[in-house]
Amino acid sequence: MFIFVEPKNEQFHIVNSFTKSNLKKIPVPKMMMSKITKDYKTVWDNCLAIIRDNIDDQSFSTWFEPIIPVGIDKSTLIIQVPSQFFYEWLEEHYVNILRKVIRKELGPTGKLQYKVVIEKQEEVQNNKTMNLPSNNRTAVSNPATKIPIDVYNSPNREIPDPFILPGLKKHKIPSNLVDSLNFDNYVEGDCNRLARTAGWAVAKNPGKTAFNPLFVYSEVGLGKTHLAHAIGLQTKVNFPEKTVVYVNSDLFYQQFIEAVKNNNRNDFILFYQSIDVLIIDDIQFLAGGKVATQEAFFHIFNHFHQKGKQLIITADKSPVEISGFEPRLLSRFKWGLTADLTVPDLETRIAILRKKLENNGVEFPPEVIDYLALRITSNTRELEGAMIAILAQASLNNKMITIDLAKEMIDKYVKSTAKEISIEYIQKVVCDYFKISVDKINTNKRERDIVQPRQICMYFAKKYTKLPLVTIGTYCGDRDHATVLHACRTISNLYETDKKMKVYIDEIEKKMKI
């Protein structure tokens, strides 16, 4: 999905273009128009005339006829589209032709801004719009680099770039960094604080800290790749002159195979040795029988270490758990800092959801956000998948975003919906029911409005989790096992004798099973 955001007073820039082989050539004026005086309806009609000639009738009627031009601001044409999904589809599939026709009509600085129709949660019939201008973020690039290593005593010899396909002219070494995967969008929590702090330190002083290599590991979907990109992007901000490259180990392996096939093995190694900061993702894919590839990486690793260059490595296991690597290479993984990413806690999951929604320019009701964060605990990738599924369903079918819709989408699209009830989930539900903060039940306060919810948490924790009483007590204000047992007996007795307590327990239990 490509979301385009356009800062004001900046030139229109297409981050990603999708070309069509049958696309007719559209001339773009070479000189900037001094003043845009055209009527916005005329501009859009002229654009549609060109678009109609370049796409099939069905696509035109589906994706362009519903668009309504609403205004023009200098060199920016403003159009209204029916939904968020509609907007995203246009930006993903028709970027190239939209860019060309807008520039043809409004000049080289021509831009496009969308008004996306969204529904009010309370009243579906009363629609409102949200402005989503085109994204002006530029791709992160490295400076043009000459590789100052002469392999065969030939001063004019150029080492091939494995990222460039044969026949394409090489200008710069591509960074392969994704601009949206930056530190601003990386939510910090207890689950990732060490790795994030170390990554930030590396970006401030690459190759000059004790964190070299920086080895980050976790299970899938917990943010390894995001953090790797963020470190690379921040390094480019701090040191624009440095060559920073991100590469997945699978691509690294394929490049090496191609180099061996073309008798360019030494060139391959020398190319990577010319880089200042190398980020290699999912290193575990080089395990097993890929001995020659491991040897090449061994030489690259040694060069980086000797020259004070920075290596960032990610994997799904720690260096002590990973297998299938040569011992000499495996030992080098342990030279720097090893940091793990764990499953984010409830607060972090909520913060991650809010950040992703903010970046997409949409809103969810707070209860839906809480519901998703409580039900999906395995990884952030599933969390994002559930969010996208809900957005798509609401947009395509003109539905309100509610807990019922969220439950439907999770059950339908997310695998791990049947989760074991955790104690943090219990605390969240109980505290929401009594309208108190979770922090209060973790204190030593003995007020009735605190003690009773605390005891109910202990009661449900014993009932629905496999945690020992001591652990439950630790979660509930550092109580001992005897206190937990007393609390469970108290609530059980009150449930049988106190009608009010029975209502409490039954209603809370229903909420936990939603």
C-alpha cells in the first residue's frame, strides 16, 4: 500500500511508479507555467481525455468516473474520491499516468491533492471529507561512489554493482531503505528499548561504538526489519556522505550466486567492502549448506571490523541459538551487542495501533483499538493486518467501525484469534469495568474501591490462567500466595451470597469472552 503525503510548498514527487507497456506517450511541458489560470473542471476534463485513451473502458468507469474535481490551488489540483480504499487504489495502480497528465496540464510542478470521503461514526448518512495530499517523500539515496580498490592493477577497472541489472547504467549505489520505516514511526516500549537505544547510538556514530556488529533478533513480526531501516535512515540523516545499504540475506545469496556464475566473486566482495554501513536482514537464511556465501560474508565482516565500518545484522534467533554457520563466523556475531525484541505489552500494542492509524490518516473508536490490542498479542504484523482488514471492510461496504465489525474481521482474517487469556488482559477488563487505572491495583492502597477490583483480578487470574499464586500476587501489588488465595475465596463466597458481586463477576466475564 502506498500512501502519498505532500508537504506544502514542495515539488510533487513520485516515490514509486508503476508503468504499463501499452501506455501512450504523454508530453510534459519543459518550461514551468508562470501562472495557473485554468478552470479546475477544464483541467480535470483534459486529464480524463488523456486517461481514457490509455486505459480500458471498464477501469476508466470504475476508477475515474466517480472522481469529482473540487478546486485548484496554484499548481495543485484537488479531487474528491469516494473512500480511503479508492484513494489507495489510485495511488498504487495509476500513479504514473496521473503524474503525467497533471504535469501536462499544470506544468512540471503540478501536484494532486485528494479529498477522501469518510463517514462519521455516529451518523453514516452524514459524510465528511479528509484531505490526503500526495506524498512528497523522496527515496533515500547514496552519493555517487567510486570503489577505490584495484583488483588487477587496472586503474580504470569498474567493479559491477550487484543491485543493478545488466544493461542498466549505474549512477549510485541504492540504499534500499524504506523511508516510512523510520524512528518517528517506531514505537518504543519495554519490548524493544535496548535495541532501539543501541540503534540510535549506532546511527549517531556508526562504526565507532562498542555495538559493532549490532545483532538484533526476535520472532517474526516484532519489528526487526523496521528497526534496521530506521537505523539506516537516521545514519543517512546524520551522515549524508556515507554509503548505507540494506539487503536481505536471501538477495545477498542470489547476488553471490550470480557473481560466481559470471566469475565475479572477488568483485562481489569488493563491492560490499566499499560500503560504510551494511544492514543485512534475516541472516539465518545464509545458514545450512551455503558455505561459499558464508565465506564471502566472512571476508566482508573482517573488512568492516578492521576499517571501523558498521554492521547491523538481524535474525530470528540469538547467536548462541542459531545453527548452520561456520564457527569462526558465528563467533564474530557475538563481538558487538546482541539485543532481542520481545512481544509488546498491551500499552505498547495500543500505541503501535494509534501510530499506524495516525500515519494512515484515519481514526478508530477507542474501544475498537483496545479490543484489537487485547485480542491480538502474537506480533505487530497481525495487528496491522487486522487494522487493514477492518478499514477495507468499512470502506468497501460503507460500514461503521465498531467492535462487532472488528470481531468479525479478526475471526475471518487473523489466524491467532483464539488466545489464552492473560493476566494483563484480565486487569485491563476489570479496571475498565470499575473505571480505575491498572496502576492503582498494583499499589498497596486498601481503599474498598481498589481492594475489591484487585481481588477480582486475582480471582479471574486463578480461574483463567495457569500462573502460580505467587506470580499472580506479583502482578497484583506484589502480594504473597496466601493473600491471593484469600482473595479468591472471598470473591467466590461473595458471588454466592452477594447479588451485586454476582452481577459484577458475570458482566466482567462476558467482557473477557468477547
